[in-house]
Amino acid sequence: MTRTNSIDRLRRLELLAVQLKQEELCTIKSLANLHDVSERTIARDLQLMRDQGLPIDADRGRGGGVRLDRNWGVGRLNLSYPEAVDLLISLAVSEQMNSPMFLANLGSVRRQLIASFSSDKRYKVNGLKSRILIGSTASTNVQTTIATTHNRAVQALHQAFLDQRTLIIRYKKGSGEVSKRTIEPHYLLLNYPVWYVLAFDHLRGAQRAFRCDRLLAAEISDTRFRLRPKADFRQSLEGNDVI
């Protein structure tokens, strides 16, 4: 179990409120596992939420199920910075794919999200858009080899991509060989539905494209990198250097 600070706890309380509203019935054990804390911590969180006036019903039968009253509203949407960035990236992907569905209000949503950022984060987000690349649809052969995504590894990749920090990964090649690499995640490429990270690979001393679904584990380092131009990844973009 991980020890959290007060900011982590406030964020966990927000997520708990949303989860209890959405789910038919949650157990204290499942919530503890989801948030990587003890069942006692979740029980204390729930009591604090009750003290704040949230109508949390508890099933005292087997399993210890809890839920929020269906008529209670969660309130306004409150996104963290990484969540807002995720949403902005999703909007940018939708726009670049030129999907005819649900695009009418994307511009307005994007402007409102960006306006909620501080000026320095706004500049950073605008720069991120140019690092999200949309390619062609993946071939049928590639789509049949898509593996289950390791969420923790992808989350670490996401943060390293945002912060421009090197990433230490365990990676499984198409041949099944597993290797340890240190990479600089410069660009993300979507060949729908497959995501790739275009990176500088310290092991090979060259640019490489890694499939995100083949990341087995990832750890963010303290080392920052300077963004390389897209032209440096031309070979990977042409599909000749994907491992």
C-alpha cells in the first residue's frame, strides 16, 4: 500500500464520490484495491464523506457494499491537470482523424479547457498538440497482434511524455524477446487502433518506434531531454523501424 499526502487524499475523495455514484454497488475491498490503500483507509474516507453530508448507504451484509443515493449529484466537473491534458489530446486526435461524428462543439470544449490552465501550462499544452501524430489505419495483421495494455506502464509513459523525461522500460518485441531500454518519448503516433511512442533509444543510440501495448513496465527517471524534430523520426514514421 502506498502512503498518500493530503492532496492525494482530496483527489481520492473526489474519485470515490464519482465511483460511488456511477457503480451499482462497490465493496470496501474493491475500492481499496482500486486506490492502492488499505480497507481501513477507505472506511475512514467514507466516514469523512458522510461527515461532509454525502448520503452514503452501507450494506451491512456480506461484502460491505457501499453506494451513494441515486438522487445525489456529484457536482461540477473537476479535472486534474493530467486528466485535462488527456481530454485535450483526445479532442485533438478526433479532429485530426476528421471524424464526422460529435465534432460540432469540440472547438468550444477545447477553448474552455485551455482557458482553465495557467499561462505556462497553456503554452505547454499547445506544444503537446504538435507531438501527437495521426497515421494510417493499422493493417489487419497488426490489429490481430494487439496485446492487453499494462496500465501502470502506459501511465508512466504518459507522464514522461508530458514532462519530457527519459523512461526506463521493459519491452516485449514482436518476436517475444524482452529487453530493458532507456528511451526519450518524443512523439506519440496513432495508427488506429495501435499507439506507438517515437523515441530515442539509448541502447541503440538511434530513433525507434515502440508499440505502447508491448510495454511491460516503465519507470520515470529524473533526466530531462530536449525535444528532437519530427524529421529525425522520418524512418519510423514511414513504418520501416517499428520493433
